[in-house]
Amino acid sequence: MVNVLTSNKNRVQNIAVIGAGIGGLTAAALLAKRGFQVTVFEQADIPGGCASTFRRRGFTFDVGATQVGGFEPGGIHWQIFEELGVPLPESAPCDPACAVYLPGESIPINVWRDPERWRIERQEHFPASEPFWQFLSDLFARSWRFQGRQPVLPPRHPWDLWQTLRAMRWDTLGTLPFIGSTVADALTGFGLAGDRRLRTFLDLQLKLYSQVDAGETALLYGATALAIPQAPLGINHLHGSMQRLSDRLVEALKNIMASSIVGSRCMPLS
Ligand SMILES: Cc1cc2nc3c(=O)[nH]c(=O)nc-3n(C[C@H](O)[C@H](O)[C@H](O)COP(=O)(O)OP(=O)(O)OC[C@H]3O[C@@H](n4cnc5c(N)ncnc54)[C@H](O)[C@@H]3O)c2cc1C
């Protein structure tokens, strides 16, 4: 896609996007906005992929994704919808983002949206762990600024490498020693490897965000995943289910170019 957008020679005008998940729909809508003729092919009956929903006996179920980040001003979905010129789907902030009941406990650990409230909550539950959280917070801040400058990771072409190098600053260098580390390594570094409650809490949170526990979650990714629920970022729940996000992207795409969306089983979605 990058070559298509940047190459002046042999500029492609007609683009086929395979799959109407959030990724395909976002790419298709942005390409259409930039003047390309786009056709999206989807094998399922509805768009959305892992972020779609289905109905059974009057209830609506999310297929996969239930919460969405990047709705805050400057956030990734905010930027995309700004560029498309359509409003974000209506949503409510998740606060707490999560209420975690550790095995055998009846009082939840609430991951509050307000950073100060979350700091007090975690200090009550994990009194010795604050230096660990501050370390994660510092890594997150450096890494988030880097990600905001849009590196292409992992770099597969010289252009990707150039974008990634351009996104680096002096403060990014502070994250480099931790590229090969896991969240569990950081726990060990702060003398917290034996804290079973903290480890279980982190494992539960990280399995949600990275599908693996602290022993397998890359530290830089873990620092980001654990920080996103707090303001000024935060995660949201869409009014009317996750389907609203892909529906809004389809709507934008149609508005931009009266695009034909067809199923690869010849099943029109419109
Ligand atoms: C259980 C679960 C929970 C999740 N929870 C969250 C969450 O709370 N928050 C969050 O942000 N993310 C969550 N995610 C992740 C998020 O849902 C996905 O990262 C995102 O939806 C992926 O979008 P995608 O477009 O890359 O891929 P997909 O959603 O997989 O879309 C790919 C699309 O391509 C179609 N397709 C594939 N091959 C073909 C073909 N040959 N021809 C035509 N069509 C084809 C598929 O049918 C599908 O519609 C969750 C994921 C899962 C599975």
C-alpha cells in the first residue's frame, strides 16, 4: 500500500482490499479518501471481522473485540475519522477499564481511568510495587512518543527502516536496552518475582491484551498495554456494540466513493 501511495510512476488507481475487518475497512476508506477506486471483498455476511457482532435470541454478542482505544483527541481512531470527515461512533468511557477478582478474593482490583485514583488503588493492593509501576510509566511515555511519530515495525523495506529511524529521538534510546525483556524480567529486576498476587494480576491483564502472560509479554508492549486504560488515553465501549465501528467505516467509504462492497461468495453487503 505504501508503494501505491508514494509512487508517481505507474500509479495504481484501482485497488482491491481483501477482508472487511477494521484493518481492511480503514485502509479502504483512507485510500478512497485519497482518490483511489477501491473494492472491498469480504467472505462473511457482515463487515467487521473480529470486531463484528452477531445476534442470538434477542441478544447481541461481540465476536471478539469489546473495548476500543484511540478515541481520545489525537488517538488513532480519532485521527482516522478526522481524515475521513465523519464523526466517531458514540461511546462511553470504560471506568474502571477492568475489575479484576484474584482467585479466592471477593474485593476487585479496579483499573481506574483517572491515573491518580489508579495509583492509590494499586498501592493499596500491591504496596511495595510503586517503583515498578513508575518504571513502566516512564518506558510507556518514551515508547508512546516514538509510536506517535509512526515508525513502521518491523521494518521490511528500506522505506520502513527510514520511517523508523526518523521516528527515533534521544529519549527513545532509553527503551533500547529493554527490547528483549519481558514484563516478568522487570518484576525480577524490582525484587517482585515472588509477589504472587501482583504476578497473577499482571498475567490476567496481559492475557487480555497480548494473549500471553507476563513471562512472555515483551516489556515495551506490556508497558503500553497496561497504561492505555488511563487518561488522557483510555478505552471505550461503543453504544450499540462493536459493530458500530465497522458500520461507520463502511458508511464513510460509501459516502466517499459510492464504493461497491461485494462478498467473495458473491454476497452483496450493502
Ligand atoms: C476474542 C478477541 C477479543 C478481542 N478483544 C479486543 C478488544 O477488546 N479491543 C481491541 O482493540 N481489540 C480486540 N481484539 C483484537 C481485534 O478484534 C483485532 O485486532 C481486529 O479486529 C483485527 O482486525 P483486522 O481487520 O486486522 O482482521 P480481522 O478482524 O480478522 O478481519 C479480516 C477479515 O478478512 C476476511 N477475510 C479473510 N480472508 C478472506 C478472503 N480470502 N476473502 C474475503 N474475505 C476474507 C475475514 O472474514 C475478516 O472479516 C480481540 C480479538 C479477539 C479474537
